[in-house]
Amino acid sequence: MPRVKEIEDAGGDPILEDLFAKDRAAFGGVLNPTKVLAHCPPILRAAKLLGASIAQSGTLPKGLAELVYLRVASINGCPF
């Protein structure tokens, strides 16, 4: 059971509408971290931009970032 209630509906907020739609397009649904950070849409947007900038930085070889995400999730016991 989550400790923080997840926001399931964008409620007409344009930031949430946009970010929820992007999650659905990329993953087939809205990810739990997105739902939790949706309590503060500006912070959610900033977190998504930070993640995108890291992914686009080119610091890691192509495809390695996804393997790192998978390994970290595995270490933390997350099925993601």
C-alpha cells in the first residue's frame, strides 16, 4: 500500500494532462512516480525535464542508461 496517495486523474491541470499523456504514450499507462509527484505539477515537470536532460546528455553509451535503471530497480526490489 502506498504511503502517499497517487493522483489518478489530471483534473484539468494542463501540466498533468501533458505529462500523463506522455507517460501513457511511452509506457501504456501513467507511472507510479508520476502519480505521486503529481501532487505538485511544477515539481513533476521539473523532475521529468531533469530525467530527460540526463538521458540526452550523451554521457553514457546508448542503451546503457536503461540497463542501469533496470539494475537499480532490481536492487531495490522493484518489478519495474
